[in-house]
Amino acid sequence: MLMNLDATALMIVALMIGAAGFFGGLAMNGVLQEDGFGVLGNMLVLIAGAMIGVHFGAAIHLPLDSVTADAVRAVTGAFLSLTALALIKNMLGRFGF
């Protein structure tokens, strides 16, 4: 999907992803508090998880090939990655690391 965009549309999509990641990171900072990674850390984890989710969905060739399915995969990957990393951070904190 992203390969078919021109440079202007690609920059607009990148800015939208960055803004959504920032506001998502800000919201998750309020929810996770000390278990999170800060606003920018949460933002980076959410954006990286979204990209991983989209690429993983494309790699396993799911039959859904729409923009809505890509958005669902991105949101799922973002929050699964943030949850997994927050759990790992919490468990390491409990063991004294």
C-alpha cells in the first residue's frame, strides 16, 4: 500500500503516524505512569509495533487486503508491543534489575 504513494502523500502519512503515535504515547503515559517509558518512549514503541504489525500481517498473507485491515493490524501490533515491553519492564523491576 505505501509503495504506491507519491512523495507528498508519503510525508503526510508519516506526519499523521507521528502525531497519532505522540498522542497515543501521551495517553499511555497517563495510564502506565511509572511502568511506561515516558511520552516519547511510548510513542516510539507504539510506532515500531504498528509497523511490525502491518508487516507481520502482510507476511502471513491474511486474506484481508483493505486499508481498514491494515489499520487494525497496526493498532493491534502497537498495543501488543507496548503491553509486552511494559510487562517485561515490570517483571525485571520486581526481580531487582
